[in-house]
Amino acid sequence: MAKKRINSNFSSIFDDNSLVEEADNLSTLRVSEIEPNKAQPRKNFDKEALEQLASSIRENGVLQPLIVRPLATGNYQIIAGERRWRASKIAGLSEVPVVVRDDLTDEQVMQIALIENLQRENLNPIEEAMGYKELIDNYNMTQDQLAKTLGKARSSIANSLGLLTLPKSVKDLLADGELSAGHCKALKAIKDPALMTEIAFRAADGELSVRSIEAIAKREAKKDEEKQEIKPKLAYYTEVELSLAELLCTKVKIIEGKKTNTLQISFDDKEQLEGIMKELTK
């Protein structure tokens, strides 16, 4: 299936000034006439945050209209603003301000819902990264386009996406708030997944700070460099050493060099050397 390309004008939907430009479409609807989008990518809404928003709405009203589109049933579907709609219901409002849009496809509605979540919701770092990934994978957006649309630095988008490569157990700790994004950025420098996971759980228990993890990562990187410098001896060389040592009745060692290797045969005196020569010239 071909990827959808995002409309560059979508970002204007989330610009507070854009609503002024659409004043002709501004109206009010009964809360009961509005329904959420069942395909809304955001499934979980923090109850405490909704209560706080509802309290603000009771005091100040809904300051920013919902964006909705008409349905064949006569109701209206939320394009952007489901949190405000839910909080308005909690606050006991019967009507809410809306901007009606009837010019958007299902794909565009999904894109807008994703972008609104990324701009306005209190997402955990993994939810945020998954949102970026979905926009990139499904709608052919680049990291640069995402950064411009969301008003973020490109490096921030890249770092967020990098969190998705972490082991699942580490991502779960991050999503649950037991680890910070700073912890995980430091953890990514540890190449061994088992060690990374062990360090992550220790950090989640409060044993290790970000700087401590960075120090561990540097130490492990140094170990890896040292291992690469020490060339492992071939098993064949070991077999040759043992065979020759048995044949010549002396100590034999193969020394590996950068360009050439050396066969080292030990002997105690002239008599033993003559015996070794006889065996080698048979």
C-alpha cells in the first residue's frame, strides 16, 4: 500500500490564530451531539489530568473550540479536542464551542489526531516516540517535516525515535516513569542487552544516576576495544602446538604477529636440540 503524504496545511489547525481565521465556522454544539473518533490513536486519558482540566473549564469555560466533522448519523465526530470534550462532560457543560470541518478524509483525520496528541497530550516518552514513528511510517513524513510541524528540534525527534530500539523491559520502565529519557539515552551506549537491562533496573531502583550509567558505558566500551585489539588464537594453532610438543618432547608456542607468525620451539641444551632436528628431518 502506498504511503499517504501529509498536507502541509494541517499544522495550521493547531495554530491558535487559525481559529480566528475560521470564525465563520465557529458555532456551538450539544455535548451529546458529539462523539469521539473510535480510531483515535490515543486510548488512555489520565483521570487526574481530566479532572484538573474540568476544574479549569468550570472556572473559565472552553477557551479553544473543538474541531469536528459532520457524520451521516447527524452527530459530529471529534477531529481534535477529545480531552476538552471529556473534561467538558465532567464539568457538566451541555454545550461546547466547535469549528466544523467537512473537507477532511479519514486519513487526514487520523493524521490530525496523531499530531494533536503529540502537541498537546501528556504522553510518556514511548507513546511520543510511537506517534512519531506512525507519522513517518504511515504518512511518509520526514524527521524534518515532523520537527517543523510540531515546533521541535530535529535532534529531539531523532533521540525520541532512538528510544524504540531499547529492550522491551527497559521501554516499559521508561513508559511507567521509573526511568527518565536521560537514563535511557545513557543506557543506549551499553551494547550488551542483558547488561543494559540489569543496569536499567538498578537505575529504576535508585541505585544509579545518569552519570553513573555513562561511566559504566564508557568502561564497557573500553573493554570492547581491548577485546578487539587482542586477536583470538585459532583453534588449529592450539592443536599444532600440542601435536608438536608431544612429538618433540618440549614446549612449543605459536606467536601471532600483525603480518607474520612465529613458531617457537624451546630446548635446554645441544643434545635436546639435536634430537629435535632429527625429528623434524625424518
